[in-house]
Amino acid sequence: MKDKRILYVSSEVIPYLPETEISSMSFEAPRMVNSKGGQIRIFMPRYGNINERRHQLHEVIRLSGMNLVINDLDMPLIIKVASIPKERMQVYFIDNEDYFKRKATLTDEDGNLFPDNDERAIFFAKGVIETVKKLNWSPDVIHVHGWLASLLPLYLKNYYANEPLFGHSKIVTSVYDHGYEGTLDSKMMEKVKFDGIDEGKISDLASPTYSNVMKVAIDNSDAIIVGSENIPDELTEHLKTIDQPVLEYKKPDEFADAYEAFYQTEVLV
């Protein structure tokens, strides 16, 4: 992995949020690449329940300041950064007062999904890509974790299809059993269509269940990793229909060699 550039885009990363399969792998995978001489960048949302003082987040003025258009509204993009202690790894945080100030991640205190989670996902995808453009950092691999990050493959392959910085970038999406009940906003497809993305590419978003949102991510990725021992049957069946390479689930104590080999032999080719 020496000198390879790998961008990790995740809905959650330890130590900033509690340990889950997603937050743990979003830390362990970049640490593995880092230890083997690769270059990594990590992006996640700056949820309001992340303690900025404890984790020493600070705004990066030169990267902040642009507006992203979400469903015909201008939404200011704020970029913050922190370093994971003892790991020499930086994490970039995508922030916006309207979308990420609330003191929670994806649901309210009663466990209900926030009604604007679809717009938060669009904002996060665009925010990551625009920030990487400002960094002028061309990744060899972009590895996506978690459903709030799952629109990035769609936007990169369509909305940003002609962006030369990502001309050779390969997208890997990890599929987990860490989803949600019900659906995101029923107008989600219309909001994505507003960005000029062809309806045929997003027909699954007519009913934005967890499985349908992940199908869109899978279909716009170059390779897939099964991140949980058990994933929804609907996604297991969908993976049988695709042409992209799929790495089956690997336990935490055996993922490192498998991920490295998958990157090298199936993705970076």
C-alpha cells in the first residue's frame, strides 16, 4: 500500500463516536493502510454530540466558506479537523449549522430518524468531494462506510463525473447490517434529481429504505466489501446480480491482510 492514497468517508469513526462495526472499521482500516506506508484522509460529519473541546476540533478557514446547493437552498460548508491521538491520522469534519448542530447523530431522543437525513446525506457527499477538490488531493481509492455516506458513489460517478481529480479513483463501499427502520424523506429522489442526476440511476430512491439507498451505493461503486457477518437478505441477493468484485465478511482479527489484498488485486487494477 506504500504511497497509495486512500480516502475514507464514514458516517462514524471512533474515538469521536461510540464503538460500532462501522466506527471501528472506519478507524482500523485507515490505521492499517497508514502503517503500511499509504496516505490516508478520513472524513465524517461533525455531529453536535461530538465534544469539540475534548477532541480538539478546530475550523480550517481556508477550506470553509463555500455554499453547497441542497434542494435549491444555499447551505454554508464548514470544515473542521482533528488528529486521532497517537495515530498520526487526521480526521476532517463536514459541518453545517442547520444539518449538524443538534446534539444527536441520526435520530431524536425517541429513536425517530431526523426528517432531513436525506439532505444531510446529500450535503455530506458534496461537502467531502468539494473539500478534497480544495485539498487538491487525488485519491486512488475512496472507501465508503455507513448509509449517511452512501450517496458519495452516486454523486462522484454522476454529478462530478467530469472532475479530473477523481479520474482514476476507484470507489469501494462497505455494506453493513447497521441500517434504519422505515424510509428517509419520500421526496428524496426529487432532491437528488434537482442536481441533474438521471432518474434511471436513482429509481430505488422512490422508496428510500436502507436497502434501497445501499443498492444505489453498490451500483455506483467499483467494488464492495461485506462489513457485517449478516446483512439484509435483500442486499445479499442484490450482490449476486452485480459484476463488481465483492469481498465477503472478514472478522476484525483477520480483515487487515484481506482488505490490503482486495485493494491491491481487485480495486487498484
